[in-house]
Amino acid sequence: MAAPRSWADLFTDMVMEIVVRLPCPIDRAHMDLVCQEWRSGFALAQDPSDPKPPPRLPSLLLSPGDATGHVSAGARHFGSFDGDWVFLAYGQTHGHRLLNAFTGESHALPDLFRNGEEDLIHPMAILTATLSHPPDEMECVAGAGVTYHPDDAAPRRRHIAFCRPWSLVAYCDAVPDAPVGPGFEPEDFVYHDDSFHFLTRGEHILACTPILDADWAMLANLSELFRFSNEGRGYDGFVRARYLVASRGELLMVVRLAPKPGAPTSSFKVFRMSRREMPGGDEEEAADEYFWSELDAMGGRMLFDGIYFLDEGTFYDDEYPCSDIGKWSKGPPSHVERYFPEQGPSNSSPPAWLLH
């Protein structure tokens, strides 16, 4: 019986094919250390003329922090950005910061919001945030969904806000003004195609493009509202949250459902942003109609082979439920697997996605 061939004898082109399919940097480093022959194939796969490896998948950041100890227990996570940047609120509704989870570099973010309609300044809590560019680039603008009290007697209101990482006050200088009121409260957003795209509770999209002057000061945000027709879209259950995802150059809306308010997550629906041109009497009357078309098949999108979801809970209290966390699979059969069960409320924020 012939002796098995050594792994070092694997053809170089096969080694390269393996390398370009490994998104995890740890796996790639381990593969580089196997032997000289694999190291040579690894080096060839890094050549700019060869296919790039797939983008790295996000990691789960678990409180009380990573191995460096830079992320403190008790801080509320409300977003992340490529390069190991994480958004934190050290005082639940204040003390907002942008922190690099591995280097410890940190930038203060505003705790105050200036309402452009009334030109008044209010304390705010940031619900979710992202950046247009890395924080060391002059073009960097932070976009956020925030909540604040318009006055002492009024309930909290959700709004969009923008700032630079070194700003003391966030503001909403959108031209034309961003719509407010029922159906236009921001739920989630992404930076896509050079604009911040906000998904509202009414399932419309507000796109805001930052305008900077020659000295990199922000002048305003050009806004465009994309109104979506309902077309009889309904949900079998209570909508717990809506998320906006950029995938393959297009926008997807992910809807998270539960049987009733207060019940744990039971299913998801995924929709693609679609449009069609509506005929008019002349060219000026013709317009695009936007609608959400449900995806029955995910077309090989890895994200939706299994949707991993996190417990958003409440951010006004010092304790988090940390109970509705898991993975939903479309199946068949469709099912939810729950992870990280808690015996009781936690004083640490639920796990957060960390983008490398």
C-alpha cells in the first residue's frame, strides 16, 4: 500500500484556492505557518493580480470586553465600524464614545442634539450610529439615530443626527428638512452609495448625503425621501424591529417578528428595495414608484442562510434582559435556535457585532 502523500505536496494552485476562501485572519495565519510550500502559495494568493479573499465576517463582542480589557463592563453598545471600532455609551444615555476595541484609541461623541426646526439644544441618547469613512480621514462624518425630549412635558422623539467625531453637538441640517412624525421615526440605517440611508418605521427610506466645504467643515446634508407603497404587505405577528442591509449593491429590509408584543423573536422576513417607472401624461409627470419585494430565495447570500440576532432590550435601565438572542434559519422548516440564555437580567450590554 502506497504511503499517503504529504500535505506539503499539495499543488500550489490548490493552496491558493483555499487561501482566497478563508475570511478569518486567524485561519489564514495558521495556514501560513504549516510549511514552506504552503507559505509560498499563501504569498501568491496575496498578489494584487490574484483574487482577493472574501470580506471578513463580523465577530460577536461579549461584555465585559475583549482580551485587552479596553471595553468596559456596563457600557451600552450601539454600533460598530470596519477596523474594530465600536460605539459605546458609558452612562447608558450619555457618555457616548467611539473606541477601537484592540488599540484603545478613543474619540468622544456628542451627548447633545440641536434641533434644526427650533434651534434648541437637548440632551440625547444615541440608539445606533455608523461612519461614512474611518475616523482618521478628514471626510469622516458620523450618522446616528437618536432619541430626545423636545421639552419636559413631551414624550421622547426619534430623529436623525450628524456630527464629526470631534463635535460637541450633533445636529440635523438636512436640505430639505427631514420629515418628522408617525411613520418617519428612524429605525436603522447604513452608509451606502456615498449617502446615509435611514429606514423609517413606515418603511420609507431617507437618503442624506453630507456636503463638506474646502476646509472639511460640514455645510449640510442633501436629503431625498423615497416613499414606498404598501401594496398590501402584512405581517403574521408583531414587528419587533426593522433593519437595513446593503448587499450586492442593493438595499434589503430585514423585518424581525414575534407572535405578540413582549414575546421572543419567532421569524424574519427579507425584502429587496425595488422600483418601477410609473407612466404619466408627459415626461415631467413620470415618476419612480418604490416598493419592497419579498425574497423567497436568498440566492446564496451567506447572511441569510442563518440570521443571527441580538437582544436590543431597553437602554434606559441599568439592567438588560439578554434573553432574546439566537439564530433564525429559513429552513425548511423555519426555526429559531436561542443562545446565551441568562438566569436573570444582566448589568452588561448584550453582545454586539464587531466589524473588523
